[in-house]
Amino acid sequence: MTIRYEANPPKILPDVDTERSIIKFVEKMKVISKKCDAIHITENVLGHQRISPIKVGKIIKKEIPNIPITVSLRVRDKNENEITKFVDSCISVGVTGILILMGDPSQSGEPDSGLIPSTVVTNLKEKGYNSKIELYLSISNKPNFSKIEKKIKAGPNGFMTQVVQNIEQVQNLSDNLKQFSVIPIILFPSEKNQKSADFLGLNLEEHSKGFDKFVKEVHEITGDVLITSPNDFNGLNEFLKSNF
């Protein structure tokens, strides 16, 4: 059984002690790692500048050496050389996989690189990186499979989904992507995550009914699940302690 926890590194803010933020972040990872099987570290969620997933990943691997780590890589604000350097760093740190995605627009208004995630995966595979690290692409929770040919043709190891809302979405993804691993992302239904639910158009009250059963059913289909809880670390930790 593989349950992953999605972790957002601390934001970089002018009035906050960055090193202290890192210490607190790593301590949380030590706690959650007792009840999950892997950690996925994001990069600059919603375009806000955050501490590098490689920097915190290196510390986590030192503190919790047996926990598998995957990270997100935004191509929107990197050129090809920066991407190659990022991937090389991930390999040296011991990261097991990279989710390559466009990413949200930068809050600072910097121009896009123009790179496409599927093309980046193809280029990395041509350089042999797929033999050193797993490469993932993101996918909608209800994709039009006839319009994602580039992603399919790129041949990633698998796909991490948008937040899924029901079993039907998960089954549809699994049925149509049999040659790939599918990692559904699930939002933990907490009042503290209401803002995220609203952003996703998710009815939190309905989503909370039988949530433990939902997680287990999703996992039965894909063998892998990534749980996100951006504003309620303690709530999710207690849920995992009680159910897994």
C-alpha cells in the first residue's frame, strides 16, 4: 500500500526566518512519515516563491533516509539548462521521481519559458534520465483522452492527477491509462481546507462522508494515492493514525 503526503515547502518571506521555517517543516515530515509511505514535495505552489524542494528534500533524506521522495518541477519559469541542473540535483539527493508540470503563473509576473511538460519528458528520456529517475506528468481528473496524445506519446512512468472527486473519475483514469502508473491526488476534507475545496469546486461536506472508505477504494484501483491537506497538517496526521 502506498500513501503519499503532499508537502508544500515554506514560503520565502522577508520577515520570516527561513532556516527556522525549514526546521519546522522537516520536523513535520518526521511526524507524518510514521504514517505515510512517501512524501511529495511541491515547488512554488500558486506561483509563490518557496524554498526549493531539492534543498528540503536533501535534509529530509538525511533525517529520514528510508522515506521515498518525489518532487514537482515547474517548467514555466526554467530554461532547458536549469531543468537539466534541477534533475541532476534530484538524482544526487536521492529523489525517486519528478512530477514535471507547467506550474501556476509567477506572482512576480516573470515571463514564461515556453517549454511544454510533455516535451521536457521526451527530451529527458532522450538523454537517458528515465533510467536514473522516474518521470511523471500531470493529468486532469476528467481528461479528454483523444486530446492528450502528446502526454501519452512522451511515455512518462506515470501520471499524477488533479484532485479527484469521486471513484468514477479514478476508475476512468485507470481504465484508460493501463500502461502507466496512476497516482490520484485527494484533498483531505477539513474545514481548514475549505478555501482549497472552493478553489477546486469541491463540495467539502459531501466529500467528507466516508472519506476513509473513499481513500481505500481509490487505493484498491491504483495501488497508490497522494493526499493533500494544505492547511490542516494535524487533522490529516490524526486521520492517518486512526485509519492506516
